[in-house]
Amino acid sequence: MAAIENTGVIDASTFREMQDELLIAQDLVQQGAVHAISYLLQHGCNEETAMQMLSSLRQNSSLIRMEAKRRGKPLFDHDQTTFN
């Protein structure tokens, strides 16, 4: 199963060595995080807003995991949260 690691700063050579699919996946993850944090900054970074966003993301992630598993290509067996 896949896991998301907080690796901090990665130098450019790391990205040069990535396969195309992994580079695209990394960009999608980064853009999702950029969008989420910018949304919180624009609308107020409070627990209620963050919990609503997290709930929506977890619902979508669950559906994506089910479809990926159905296709025989599971990535994660659970949400990658730092708390529950």
C-alpha cells in the first residue's frame, strides 16, 4: 500500500528522476494542498471549516479507494490523516 510521507524540501534532481506518472501524481497532490490551504486562508482557518473540508475529502477518498480496489489498483487502505 502507498503512504504519504512528509519529506520536507526535495531538491529538483528528485523530480528529474521520477517517472512521468509519479511526477503527475505529485503535482496533483501539491496542487490539492495549495488549493486547500489557500481556501482556508481566504475563508477563515477555523476548526469548523477545516472539519467540513476534511469530511468532504474523506467521503470522496472513500469512493476513490473503492473504485481503485474494484479495478485492482488500490493505493491506500485508509485515510492519511495525522489525527483521527
